[in-house]
Amino acid sequence: MQRPYKEKGKQMMTYVQGKLDRLVEKLISRKFMVWLAATGLLAFSDLTSGDWVMISAIYIGGEAVIDGIARLKG
């Protein structure tokens, strides 16, 4: 038998995670977060410079495509 406070805790965690996810979506794109994480790994871990360049190229290319589509629609 589950205790009621455990169920309330799960509901609260789900609520908080949903709110944080919406906040992150509004403030910063997920692609940019991946790029920041790659930059951090390059600086403080064992990510190679070649891997960082690949991640950066994908980020920049993806942003260019999105901007191009926005201009066509806009």
C-alpha cells in the first residue's frame, strides 16, 4: 500500500519538472544548451576538439536553417 504523502510528492515533482521545462524552453533553446554542455565538456573533460567542432557546426547549421525558414514565411 502506497502512502498518500509519496503520491503527493510524485505529483509535486511532476508539476515542478513541467514548470522548469517550460521555463527553459522560453529562456534558452535546447540546441544551445547542448552546445553549452559541449563547450563545458571541452573545457573541463575529455571531449576532443574535433567533436566540439562537429557539435558547433550542427548547432550553427540548424540555427541557419531555422532563420531561413522564418524569413521565407515572414
